[in-house]
Amino acid sequence: GNSVTQMEGPVTLSEEAFLTINCTYTATGYPSLFWYVQYPGEGLQLLLKATKADDKGSNKGFEATYRKETTSFHLEKGSVQVSDSAVYFCALKRAGNNRKLIWGLGTSLAVNP
Amino acid sequence: DTAVSQTPKYLVTQMGNDKSIKCEQNLGHDTMYWYKQDSKKFLKIMFSYNNKELIINETVPNRFSPKSPDKAHLNLHINSLELGDSAVYFCASSQEQQAGADTQYFGPGTRLTVL
């Protein structure tokens, strides 16, 4: 079946540290891949996405590259800020008109000043 | 202008009661969703409507009943509330894209506490 596996948190970093949150997936065909972010007390919002192999999504200094050969979509940021403290969710959407997202369990990130 | 709004934001109630949560989106999207998020942040899809038609109906107790009076509204009614229903409920909406990468837009959530 289709699934998403994210690294477990919580992840705690100091400001300006490098961030990687691993995400791997299992899916048939060519899914679309997403990272959503949930700031404390808020709903989720799209951070970035990629729809085909080797696509790179980027936003707010975050990047993730769709790697078909390793079935991965790892999230990276070169220098995190305290305001990046949030829960990050990796998700996939199967090809075709199925509207359902398959979600990872979420990774909590805390950035200390 | 709030894109996806939910009411109420907080709901505290006794076990056995019936309650409703309302959701409205002003984005003109064709699909709306209800999610349940537990205390560990695990996100579970419950229902989805596309143009007022139910398209996703996950394994959810039949005490939960969604209703979509029109494409901009999706309400969730819960009968006979139980302690385990305590969670944050999120409404979301999206519009189908050709590339299949439609973005879901989430409301701010309704925190339900059952005592």
C-alpha cells in the first residue's frame, strides 16, 4: 500500500543550525509529494511540493528534492530560526484523481536562540 | 479575509452530548475535508466531499455525520460524545489540479474536550 515514513522527533536545534528531516515513501506510480508545516496553535499550511522525479520544491529557505531512486523527499534548511519551531508533515498524493493525502506522523522541531 | 474558517474554536462538553462543528471556505474550492488530530499530532482523514458528494469516508464511528449543504460549507455533527473524541478537528479545502498536486488549505481547528 501507500505510506509515508518520517523521522521521529522531537528535533531540537540551535538557531542557525542546519536542518534535515527525513521522509521516505512507498507508492505505486508517480505520486505528488508535499511538506506541510503546523505552527503552534494553528492549522497546517503547505510549505512546498513536488510533482515529479528530480523536482525541487522550495519556500522560505526550505528545500526538498523528489528522489524516485531512493523514494525520498527529505526537507532541508541551511540555517534555522526560532520562528521555524513547528511540526512538519510529509505527505503524498497518489497519481490520478484520488483526492486523499497519505500523511506522515509529523516531526516536531524546536529551535533555541 | 479568512480562507477556511471553523466555529467554534473551542468546545468543552460532557460525555453523551451531541455537538456540531461548522466549516466554511471562501476560496471557491470544489472539495472539503474533515481531519482529526490527536494529542500526539497524528492526523487522520475522516471525510471528504467533492461538490457536495461524499468521496472519502474513512473508518469512523457512525456517531460522526458530515453534512455539506453547498460546496462552500461542510459541517460535522457528533452524537453521544465519548472521552476518546477529545481532539483537534480540522477542516480543509482544495481545488483539483491537472498535475494532481492540489494544495489543501486548513482552517484554524476546533479543540474539542469531552469531560
